[in-house]
Amino acid sequence: MVGSWIGVSWSLVSYHKALRASHNEEEIGLSLCGTIFYYIWRACEVGPRVVVLALFASQFQYYMLIAVAVHWATMSIWVALQKPEFYRKTIDKIVFDVVIGYILIFCFQNVQSGHTRYRAMLYYFVIYAENLVMLVAWQYITTQKSAWYYFAALGIIPGGIVIHIVVQLLYYKCCHPRSMDIVCCINPVQNYNCYQSVCHEIKSNEESKADTGVNNGHTFEV
């Protein structure tokens, strides 16, 4: 399980670095510090999520599938509302939205250019809320309160959230290739408002542009 966690976290780092490399030949790559911080960010995002899903499933069994299915459907609809233009055929777009929706069960994946902070804030708010609700539900129902993993789980889930937030902020402020160009606070009603950023395509030179397959307003053919 630990090996799988390490492998999945590193695959997300590799995917991110590959996107930056393919986005633009002049795009600045991740430094060693940036790679480390990005890895910790993803590890603290995926690990606690999988743990809390497993704990919830251990007590509620098939009800966990219902919760995951609702999340999956909601995320797929959200991705469709963002109108990513990676495919031309409608069936391909639907499959893409469903696949990305599945990925969003476990970790954030940006599919659109422009300001990503509002999309990320919305996504992580939902994920954190789900994690804490499932943890509280498991803690209330479980009879294994004397087991070694009981207190470990109570520390891993909230602790992972705190570390995840802190490391992500440090990454963008200190280790991102364009950290000097990132504005900490932006006016949500000037140029781009929250609703447009969350639900529509936005053209911008924001720091997150390289996190997608979009280059100067054009999408790569996949």
C-alpha cells in the first residue's frame, strides 16, 4: 500500500512535469525544490483521501459506492460545464468528461486555462468536507476504537488537510517556476469573477496555464 501511494503520487508529479514540457519549449521546468513540494502536495491529497474512503467503506459497505457515484457524476457535470476542447466529437467529449470526473474522486485535475484558484478552492472545499464527514461517520459507527489505526486515522485525515494546504501555498509562493508573477490576492469581480472561473472557459496568462494542454488559446489534438 505504501509503495502504491508513493507510485501514484510520483506519477502525478511526472504528469505535471510532462505537461509543462509539452506546453511550450520555452516553459520553465520545475526545480528540485518545486518537485519535492509538488510531490508532498499530491501525496497529502491522495493518501488521506484513499484512507478515508477505505474506512468509510469498512463500516458502510455498499453505501460508499453511492457516495462515490454521486461525487463522480457531479464532477463529470462540472467538467462538462467548463467546456474543455480537447476533442471534437461529442462522444469523445463525454468520455473525456466521465474519465476526468473519475480522477476527481481522488485528486484535483485542471482541464481549462485561466485562473484556477477558484476552481481549486471549490474542489478542495468539497473534498475536505467529504473527508471530514466520512471520518466522523466512521468514528461514530466503528467498534474498533481500541485498534491501533483508530487514532492514526483521526490524525492522518485532518493532518493531511493542513499539510496539503500549507505545502500547496508554499509551492505557489516559493517554488513555482513563475512564483514571482503570481498575485496572492486578486479581485474576483475585476476581469474574472468566481462564477466564470469555476464554470466557464477563461483566457488568461495566469500561472496555471501550463497545468493544462492549452497553448495560446489552442488545444492540443489528443
